Amino acid sequence: MKKYLIYLLLLIGGIFLGYLFFYSSSEEKQQHTQTEENQIWTCSMHPQVERQEPGDCPICGMELIPKETAGSNLAENEFTMTLNAMALANIETTIVGESQNDNGSLQLSGEITANEDETATQPAHFNGRIEKLYVKSLGEKVQMGQAIASIYSPDLVAAQQELISAYQKRKSQPRLYQAVRNKFKNWRISEQQLQQIEETGKPQTNITIYAHVSGIVTSIEVNEGAHIMDGKPIFKVANLSTVWAEFDAYENEIKSLKEGQKININTEAYPDKSFEAEINFIDPVLNSSTRTVTVRAELTNKNNLLKPGMFVTAKVKSESKNSKSISIPKSSVMWTGERSLVYLKTNDNPPTFEMREVKLGAENGNKYSILSGLQKGDEIVTNGTFTVDAAAQLQGKKSMMTSENNLLELSTEIQEQFREVIKNYLQLKNDLVNDNAEASKNSAQKALTQLQAITTSEEETSAKINSLKDGFSNISKADQIEVQREYFISLSEEIISISKQIETSQKLFVQKCPMANNNQGAKWLSLEEEIKNPYYGASMLGCGSVIDVIN
């Protein structure tokens, strides 16, 4: 009897434990199933893709991520990404360091220019027409006394007749003869030429003029058949035995510079050579547009190695302990109009990011110095920035395209005017697709003309218009399609931002090529869903994908 009682107690205990384990597990499974049913999955690269179950993106093949990833402990504009999504998008981050090396040297960028203290102008000394020009090429070396042009001048023909007559009366009227001769000397007509005219008794139809300056020709102001006027330049020369290296220094760098300071200069042309000099001039006036001052050093130019126009970099040993400035890679910066943006990594677990606006300073190689917005030790995204921005948009956080600073108040009239601008932008896009640089210039000029007709007192709208003007103007002036495409990158960002804020009767597709802009990606607008890439044209016409639709 006791044996059966023990079996009964064991049976009851087993049933109770089974209830606890299996019921709890079933309940958790049911809750997990309900969570999965409510979960929306999307692509960090293509936020328009939404699925009710995990998988791969139908556009790029990346693994889909949960749409709602932001945690409850995040700040207002912080957002998270999964480690898997970061790995697939090849997102890399860098700790912000300093732009100076260990010995505290400040880096500057600039170019070689002619030493203006050693330049000269060959002017015309009388009116006439150039029958033959002997100096025709930039970079040509001219020596003093060298024949430079043959000139026909009615004034000189008449003056020669006067000289011949005065020469015949030189004994009876010596003062008149000398006065006529002096007039020719003022015109820089040589003694040999005057003697030839006097001896032959015949005026010369064309007069050869000779250089009274020496140097390398840096500009030619006239051509054959052109008329010259007394005092107007024919050409300019420079003595390139010494040249200037001119650099732009930003406001926060001025305190580290002074005249007489040693400077070490390097060129792209001669990477193994270094040129030493001293700063001999710092512009006392700040350029209000670029917020820079010109810093100059004079270099001895042995063997004419240094040529005006060469790009150079310099290292200046800083004497100020507080002169250090931080720098970041160019790949980390996004532009929207006049604003520069980076993504800051604020936490490692989980990976958390936040957009940060920065003010850029000097450009040093593949880096920018930072005037404000970051500090040493901050961790920023340096590769995959646009992917991180797409994730921010996906989670409704502050991003390049959704920042409150981009929102404008547009009247019905201004919206209509912007719609016309967008039409010409779309034609410009098609011209770039067709590799037609001349047509691109014309389309950009039409858009620029339409923008100039828009008037508004609203400050942010006016700033946006000016930014668009700059973009279209730059393209309209560029002859090379590669340059036009570079300007088209930032212009497209501006146009996409505007397009999202005006009413339109037609669907616009926001498309992106991940290979453009040095593999940082670049966007554009299109009326067609089919990809026709304006950044590569016929060479890679189908490269890209639709990342958004504006209705």
C-alpha cells in the first residue's frame, strides 16, 4: 500500500512540473509568434522595401533588418543598426584624431604662382595694327632687344616723312631735327632704324618693335591683325628664377603663423624633393567668403623645377601649444547645400548613431580640418555614410534629407516656378545620360534663368535658391562632362529636397548609384523607373537602383 502511495505522489509531481514547463514555453512561443507577426522587415539601403518576414532585399540582396530598431533609452535623434547590417554594408568608423603630426606641424595647401615683384609688361608705345607677331606662345622665353612684332601705323608713316624733311634741314634747323628725333625715341624706335630711314629717304610702311623686357611669357594680350593702342599691353613676362608659394590659412590657424617662420614645402610633381623657405607675407585682410588669409613664401627656383600652377602642400612648425586642430577623412562628409554633415557613433552595444553638422576648414590631401562640430575622441562613420543616412530616414530620425533645416515655406506661385526648374533639371539629367556636355550646359543655363526669376523674402528659401543657382551656374560654365557630373552630385541632393516639399502631378523616382562619387554613392531624380545613370552615361548606363518615390 505504501508503495502505491509513493507512485501516486510521483505521478502528481510529474504532472505539476510538466504543466509549469510546457505551459510557460507555449506562452512564450505564442508571444514570440505574435511579435514576429507584427514585425516589419526592411532594407537599410532601400528603405522603400517592406516585408512581413525576414529575408534578403529584392534590389541589392542585403539581409533585411527590423524596421523598428530604436531602443527606449536612445536620445531623440539617435538610432541603432544591427551588426549584421553594418557588416553587409561595409560600414567603417574612425576615432577623430589631430591634423598635426607628432612635432606639432600645421599642414597647408596651396599652389605655385609667379613672383609678381619680378614680372613686367611689354606695352605698345604708339597706335597701329599688328602685321606680324613674333611672340606667340605662353612659356616662351623673351630677351631684351628681341624683335617681337611688325607694326603698321599711319601715325609713324607721317612722322617718318617729317623726319626725312627735318634731316634734310638739320644744319639750318638743328633744334627742329632733334625734336623730331626725340619723338621717335619716345616711341622706342631704335637708333639703327632712324638712321636707315634718314639715309634711304624713304619711310618704312611697317616698323619692327623690339622687347625692352626679359622673362618667360605668362600672358599674350593681342594677336596678328589686332589693333594696338599706346600704353596697352602686348604681353607680360615673369622672371621665374624665384617663385611664390601661396597658401590659404583658416581663421583658427592664423595664430600659429607669423612672418619669418620656417616652412617645408612639397609638390606632387617631385614627391621625393622638399623645398625649404620662410613665410614672408601674411595677408592683413581676411577673405570674408572663404574665411581664409593668404600666406606666402618665396622660393629660389633652380633649374625651373617649380612652375606656376603647381599644387603644393606645406608643413609649418607651430609654436602655439593650443593650435592643434582635428581632421576627418573626406569620405565621412555629406553635403546638403551649404551644410556639411557627418554621422557620429555614440555607442558600441548596440551600434548607435546620430547625425552631426560640422564646419569644415582647410583641405589637406584626403582630409578636412574641422572648425566646429566635433572634438578629439569622437567616433565617426568614414565608409558607408549614405547607408547609415538611409537607416536614419527609415527610423524617422534626423538625416540629410529629413533635417528640419531643409523645410521651406513655399507659396503656390513659387512651387509652380520650382516645377519649371525641375523640368530643366530632368532634361539636364538626360543630357548627362547621353554624354552630351554642350546640351548639359544649355539645360543648366535655362534652369539658372528660371531661378533668377524667383523672388522671395523668406530667408531659407532665398538661401536654397542661391545654392541651386551656384550648382546650375557651375555646370553651365563647365566644358568637360566629368566636371559637370561632379557638380551634379550636390545639385541633385538640393533638387530632391525641394521636390519632396512641393505638390506634383507626376511621380518622381529617387535613384542612386553606389559607385558614383568615389564609391560614396550619388543620387538623382528621374521620371522613369528604369535606371539610366547620369554619372556614367553609356559606360555604365544601368548602374543604380530606385531608393525612393516622390508622389
